[in-house]
Amino acid sequence: MSRIHVTARVNGDKVEFLCDPRETLLDVLRDNLGLTGTKEGCGTGDCGACSVTVDGRLICSCLMLGAEAEGKEIGTVEGIANGEELHPLQVKFIEHAALQCGICTPGILVAAKNLLEHNPAPSETEVRYWLAGNLCRCTGYDKIIRAVLDTAAEIRAAN
Amino acid sequence: MRYHRPETFEEAVRLAAGAPGVTRFLLGGTDVLVQLRSGMVTPDVMIDLKGIPGISKVMRTEDGGWCIGAAVPGSKLGANADLVADWPGVVEGIELVGSTQIQSRATLTGNLCNASPAADGVPGLVAASATATVVGPHGSRIARVEDIPTGPGSTSLEPGEVISGINLPRRGENGGDAYLRFIPRSEMDIAVVGCAVNLRLDGDAVVEARVVLGAVAPTVLVLPDAAELLVGTALGEGELEKLAAAASAACKPISDKRGTIEFRTEVAGVLAKRAAKIAYSRAKG
């Protein structure tokens, strides 16, 4: 089976990879590029653990082929912190204890960051609807929602 | 599996016509990739249409209607204020499909071609009298959206045919549409019943009506008799009751884990009334 050569950008860095036509972007990120921060949950687009951004739009990387990434700008959880300096969302998630087992957390961070880029002042309802595609079986969601709202307020105050 | 990314519809059709085995066209992939990964479908050829110029655009047509390219995702429809103003019922249908992540990818055309009886994007299109532009080995043709699905998972598209876009007519004056569905929770579920209503008024009186049900038969159902009951009325309580009875009577649902025959039949009537009221208030402006 012939492999496909793809050139894309991940978290600002140019990457090249060869992928099988059946491989998803999630497979490519984890297995070809070693970016294992993006998690596989359901593999059917229901749980959001594999959330990444493609050209600024939030998607499930399990529902996109690696071959489709040609020329795209991909954002993963590894690109959220600035080196050793955590993103305000990451700081607030720790502060609010907005995670327990942590497997949903990378996807939720990517989704929440994308929300705040679209809408710096979301209501609680907007946060809940935006994150409806990110399942968490530990926290009961409240701590996550509060962490996102608190981050939004802090970023607004800083600006 | 071979992956192709053609740059014209002609090339896509030629690839599909000459392909061995199972072919799938790829738009947002939210159904196709699930089927691929679960082994439900094992395509030999995947033809990704998103490299075709214009396929991800929403355009106003010369006659004041709309052409929605096959690869336009739901979030892009919701962000188009002029389209939402013209056809809120069409947009709210596709916007009910899945999460933020799914909205970034899922398309009206894909929702139509996946041919689920419960497709949320389809009843609104049918109520709006939308058409699909179908490109195939023998050129292109226009098909009514309601004629595309023929049963669960099957369509009237011939081998090698592909939808290039969906066409909505000019909204015109004093029109309004709405789509409602029932699910047991507030988000992220598949319709137990869906209903779209599209109306045009002259003063307080309805002069044109379309009533469409989803998830209560193998395909989307158009209810001309139920629509006729509304024409000439101002949607009083009596007419709404008759509409509900007609909608319930038209249902041919199955019982499954989402709902029983009796429940779906009852809810179809309730949703028809509610959707008609919303469409009426939108038509009033």
C-alpha cells in the first residue's frame, strides 16, 4: 500500500510525515510525530479527548485522515504552554482541581482555549454548550466550567 | 485504500467511475470515518472533495437564493447572518448535529447522503423546497432534496454521482421556517422525532405551507395534507390541533431504544404545532 507524503504545521513548527491512507490525524500525531498529549477515547467523535485545532477550528482528530492535513496548521495541547510557563487555563485547571484521572484534560484545554479565542467573555451556558463534546467521567464538570470562567475573567482583567 | 484529492468535480466523477470496489466521497468525514474505523464500510477508494475550488463556500445566487457548497461545515452556516436571517430553520437543523468539534466538519450534503432517517439537517431543507446539484458521468442534474434519500443508508444517487452543492430558493417576503427535534436530553443526541415547518403569510393568513417530519419513517416525510390545513388560517388553536392530528396520522415509525411507535406518533403532533408557531412568528418578523 502506498504511503502518502504530507507537509503541515503543528504548533507552529513545520512537520513532514508519511501516512497510510487509513490513518487518522490522531494516529499520525501520536504514532508518527510522538505527540502523545492528544488522547484517544472513543474513536468515533463522541468524547472529544482527541480534540485539536485545524486552521483555528476545533475538531476531533479521530475523525480526520492524516492525509487531509496537507498544508494545514494544527494546534495540539503541547502548543498551549509557552515553554515552561503554563497557559492561564492550565494554571486555573490546577488551582480549581478541574481534573481527576486527566485523560479528558488535554482535549478540554484545547477546546477551552479555542472557545476563549472566539469568545473572551462566555456565559456559563456558552461554556457548557461549547464543551458538550468533551466528556469527563470524573469531575462532574462543575470544576472545569468554573476554571474556564475564572480564566476568562482573569484574561479580561489583565487586558 | 487509495486516497485521492481531485481539483474538479469532473475529475472526482471520473475517479469514482473508474474505481474498483467500494468508493466513498469524503467531506467532513464525521460519518464516513466512523464507518471506516468500525469496519462497517471498507472503502477501496476514498475521494476527498475538499480540494475542489468553491466547495467550501456559501454563495447568494443571482435570483436571491443560496448555493451551499457540499463541504461547508455547520459552524460556517451558523456564522452567516444573512443565511440565518433567510432560513433559520435550515441552519438550526444542521447546528443540532453533534458537538462544537463535529460542527467544524459536518456538512448538510454529508448529512443528506448519509441517509439516516433521523438526519437533523434534512427536514428543514425539504420544507424549504431545497434542491441538490448532482454531478455525474453524464453531466449535472438538479434533484429535489426529498428525492435523495430512499431508505436508511441508501440514496437515489447513481454510481459515480456526487452532490456539488445544495440550493435554497429566494426567501421572499413574509416567510419563516423552523425545525424542532425531540431528544431526551438537551444536547448531543439523535432525533427521536424531528419536524420542520416553512410558511409564507399574507397579512395574518398563511398562503403557503410545507410540513416535514424526520425519524418517523424510513425517509423524511412530506405532509402536503397537513400543510393544506394551515393555508388560509391564522394558525388558531383549532387549526393547530388539526395539524397535530394530521402529523401523528402520517407517522410510520418503528419502536427502538430511542422511542416507541406510540411515543413518536404523539410527539410528532406536538412538534408540528410548536414548529408551526415558531415559523409563523418568524414570518411575521
